[in-house]
Amino acid sequence: MEEPPRIQVDRLIDFAAAVYESAGMPSEDARLIADTLVQADLWGHQSHGVLRLGWYLDRLRNRVMRPAPQIEQLIDAGAMGLIDGHDSVGQVVTMQATHQAIRRAKAHGVGVVGVRNSNHFGTCMYYTLAGARADCVMLLTTNGGPAMAPWGGRKKIVGTNPWSVAAPAGKHPPLVMDMANTGVARGKIYLARNKRLPIPLGWAINALGAPTTDPQEAIDGIILPMAEHKGYAIAVIVDLLSGVLTGSGFLAAVHSPYETAQKSNCGHLMIAIDIEALQPLAQFHARMEAFIAELKSVPLAQGFAEVFYPGEMEARNNLRNRREGVQLPADTIADLRRIATETGLQSKLPL
């Protein structure tokens, strides 16, 4: 089988940004959302990459997501803040919350910003890494539309509800964790469908409650939590922090980006901790280097060539793909061609 072509990163960002500008987004905001998508592909997380370009475009066209942001500061109380996104683009709202949390942390040692009435924002680690680059330890939680059932139930009302923590790591790229609380992010099932591949047993059950390897049956059915009841419990806590605490939607009131005619009602919680409020920055970096060295020093298990710390593989993928260009599944490329035709932007498509 012929290998997919390598696509130049800057040209792919330019195309995605032009698509969103054509839907009425300000150029700076359009470039932000484009960068979040392409960055996911650069990290190797194609489930959150330009595969989603058309979903966000449809949400803009269906007027369930505002092309021009309308963001309201509801609470401004020292270390604490709360903003209402009023259905603005999730990436734009969340980046504002990120900058605000960092600013509050620098002033008070910790910055906590809640967000209500936002939209899906791509990968959590895009924002927590911004905190790490500002010498903060950053945590971000967000809720999503129903994907799994409460443990012991058979109706999906709980989202995948991802969360991320990132920290600077001295001479190394930042340490970062970004995960959903299902056994797999739902986007990976959409990616398997695009690649026309089966999914592993244990990822999902179909609408009748039977195990399935068919990605479409999984999408129509229920995605299973990671670690059984433990993944369910973490997902509930993330919904508490992101939805209940912020005053946003929760459980079945939240809608996923795939539901392109429904308002999202999702919420986020951002917490930034200024490292220098707790210890000298140089000391923290030295401790992180020692931490990573110890993780990587253990004897290897059978079948493994190296121990990675969280975020290390993404950092390596990013460097390689920026140098060589990204490769996309055939169905994703076909969807980009469709969008280019619909928007009259064929000349900008880097294919």
C-alpha cells in the first residue's frame, strides 16, 4: 500500500485557519483553532487533529458556536475567576482562561479559573503545556457529552471527561499527562472508522450491550471506562469540577462536538500553581530531572526498548513531524478536499 503523503505543517495551518475565517471567525482566533488541530496531529494524536476540522465548521454554520467571541468575566476575586463563554469557540475561551490562571498564579501563588458555557477545545495538553512554559504546574479538567454509562448501568450519560496536568522538566520537554477516563478517547474510535480498521475488544459495547470491534457500533453504543469502576469515578469527579462547580452543564446536558447542531454547554476548570511560590525554580528543575532519570533507569520489561515519561513520545513526534510533515488517513484527506471545495479554498489546500 502506498504511504500517505507528508503535508507541510505551516500550509496545513494556513488552510485550516482560512476555513474558519470563511465562517466568520477573526483571523487570530481562526489561526488559534487551526493550530490546536494541527498540533494534535504533530503530537501523534490524530483523533483530535484536522479530522475534526469539519465538525467545528458545521458547529459554526449551525450557529451553536459563536464565530466572534462573547466572553464575560463573572467573578474576578484575586486568585479566583469565573468566565462565561456564551457558546464562543472553545479554544478561544480556554486560551483566555489559561492566560488568566497563569496571571493569577504569578500574583497569588495559585490561580483558579472556572469556565461555563464553552465548547470543545481540542486537546487538554495544548493549554496545560502553556502553563508549564510559564513555570507553572497546570491542571485542566473538562466535561463532554455522554459516552459511557454509570458503572453498573446501561445508559450513557457520563462523558469521557478528559483532564491534563503539565509541569516543566528542566533540560527535558515538559512532563504532561492528558487522558480521557474511558478506556480510549472517543476520537480514536472515529479515527479507526476513518482508517477502516477494527477496534480492540474491551474498548466499547454495542447498543445491545455486547462487546464489539466495529467502530460504528461502538459510536452508536457505549464506550467503556478505563479500569472499570475507577475510570467511572474519575469521570464523575471531572464532571463535578468542570460542570457542577462552574455552573455549566453536566452529564446528559452536555453535548459533544460530533453533535453539530446542539449547543455544547460544557465547562472547564483551570488551576495554575506558580512553582516559585513553593521552591526556587532551579531547584524544581533539578528535582524534575532527577525524577525523570529515576523513572527511566528501571530494568526494561520484555518487548520494550525504552521507558518514556508522560509527554516524551509526543515531544519526539512533534519534532519529527515538524521536520518531515504530517501524514493523514485517506478518509481525513478526502474530508479536507470536500471542505476545500465547499469553501472555495482549493488553492490553499496543501495536497
